[in-house]
Amino acid sequence: MSASASATARRLAAAALAAGALISVAALPASAAGHARPQHPKVEISAVQYDSPGRDDRSNRSLNKEWVEVTNTTRNGVNLDGWTLEDEAGHTYTFDAYSLAGRATVRIHTGEGRDTRTDLYQDRRNYVWNNDYDTATLRNDHGRFIDDESWGRDHDRDHRGDDRCRA
């Protein structure tokens, strides 16, 4: 083989290797996306009944008609022990030794009651969620934001509370 043919062969081999390297780098994200690491459990606030139906008379019945629903959208159960649900004023409910089954929802009521698999109670004697504006924020046991749900037309203004008696 002549020197020029040898040089040409080396250049072609180098070009082929470089092209192969570029193709494999470009293809890596696409193949990695198909085999992504499992996501953290997807738990979300799925509904909020912030204005209990009827008069706000602070009866336990009225308090328990104010609630937040939290849903696990995955197939696997999620341990919510130490997770918190909080309003803008800092009223905080902490989940205690509770595991939310896969594809299940739990309703967290404001008033007093007996906890079950589908209903938990904050055991408060005052309303938590403002009727006109507020935000329900869910955080995990490390204090990391998981989800929130806000309502009200003037949500971004300075909040001073509403006319309901609050704890």
C-alpha cells in the first residue's frame, strides 16, 4: 500500500470513528429518556372545599365540610408520615404515621373526628381555609414543596385574613 493510500485510509477511519462518536452522543438522550430513573412518588392536592356549605357557625359539622383532598397518582403506596399541609397564615397539619395507598385519595377535614384510611381530621375548632383567597401547600417530611392549590381573585396582594374566627 502506498503512503498516500495509507494516509487516506487513516483519514477515512478517523472520520468514521468521529461520525460514530457523534451519532452515539446524539442518540444517548433519546435512549436514556426511554430508560429514565423512576420518578419520585406523585402526590398532589386534587381538590379543596375551602368554603363549607351553609353558614360558618364553627360547629364541628360545618368545620368538617371544609377539607383538602390529597391523591397518590402512582400505583405504589407513599408514606406521608411527617408531611405537612399548610395555609398562608401558617396553620399546619402534620400527617402522623399515615401511608396513602396507590391510586388513592385521602380527605383532610378541618374539624374533629376519628381518622380512617380515607378521612383524616385536623381536630381544630376554628376554620383554616379562607373563603376569599388562600393557598393550601403540601410539603414532604423534609420540608420540600410537593404541590399547592390557590384560590381567590386578589391572591397576590398583602393578605390580612378574613372575617372568620381563626385558630
